Amino acid sequence: MRLVTYNVHRCVGMDKQLDVARIIGVIAELEPDIVCLQELDVGRARTGGVDQASAIAEGLSMSVRFHPAMMVEAEKYGDAILTRFPERLIKAGALPTVRGIPGLEPRGAIWVRLDVDGTALNVLTTHLGLVPREQRLQAAALAGADWLGHPDCAGPALLAGDFNATSITRPYQTLTRRHADCQRALGLRSTIKTFPSGFPAIRIDHVFVSPHIRVIDVHAPFSPLSRLASDHLPLVMDFEIASPN
């Protein structure tokens, strides 16, 4: 199976042009089974009022579950999980933040359970904040009893998204105490970086996997289209579900 996690930057590319079709093209070339998306606009004036989550899902012939981390009247902004498998929404909700710091965006997560040929697979996606203190709170919440630590998430599970945190940070370390970083699980010596898309130098997009997930390959496509369509490259993970060690 193939999972793609992708911060699509509200479908505005490095050329400052809004183009949902470009994002669809980047993802379609990868032929994924599961897609985790961050920074989607739904019904927002700044991006023409388009429901980007539904438009991308329709373009890929996938179902979609969208969670608005931020809502201003009818305008929404958040994350989504798309898939070709039968799916059921388990949870979507806000993550903790810190008070007293102006300009912080609300953050959230979404959890969907897929039926993969009779096996339940829990898929979660998120987009953490920019301030280390809020990242620590958000990572702790995701690793805790309401999300990855919930009894219903005890089987095969993966958490993917833009964590705004590199592998030397405390939020990353909190999450790897719960599940393995897919790149570490594969034993990659040279890690796959996804930001910025034109010259990827930072590893802040991650996939964390339970012991039931066997990682086969991880890469980030560096095609002209993927370098242009968003400020992040998509992170691609090929995997299979296996018995835990």
C-alpha cells in the first residue's frame, strides 16, 4: 500500500498561483491508497470559495474526511484524509494550545479507521503549531489516551502530517516513544526532507507507524510539478500491515 502526506499550502504554489488541479496532478502521479493533507481551504474567499478537500478527493476518485482546525463563519481551514478503502470517522477535534501568544492558529487532528481487505487500519493526520511550547502540548495529546493511546487505536496505526518539528525536538521524541518514525524504521542513512519544496533542507513532515506496519520504502518526489505546486514536497511511504514483532 502507499500513503502520501502532503502540506498543500492551500493549493498556492511557489509561483504564488492558486491551482487545485496542480495538486491533484502531483498526487495522482503517485497513485496512493491513502492521502493525508494539511493546509486546505474550504469555502474561503481568499481561494475563490472552493472546497479544496472535496475537489481533490473528486479528482482522485477517493472518499474524504475533512476537519476544520479553524472556522470563521462559513470559511474553514484544516486537514483531511482521503482514501480508496472503505472508511469510518473515529474522531476529529482540536489540539491544545497556549494562551497569551498572539497570532497562534488553532490546530486539530482527524482519525479515520480504514477497512483494508478485512483488517482495520487507523490513520491519523495533523498539522502542529509553530511555537515549541504548543508543539509539546500537542504532541503529548496525540500520544496520549485520547488519540494514539486510546484502546481503539491499539491495532495497526499510523500518524502522518506536518509537525513543524525536526527529529531533534521534544515533540518528535514524544511521538517516537509511542510509534516509530517511518524513516528510522527503514534505516535510512540520508533522511528524506520535504521543505522547502524548491530546495528541501528540513525534515518536518513525518509518518509515525505502529509495530504492525512494515515500511517498505520512503521517498519525496522531486519532479518539476511537485517543486512548484506547494511549498512542501509530498512524503510517500510504501508499507504493508504485518504482525507486530
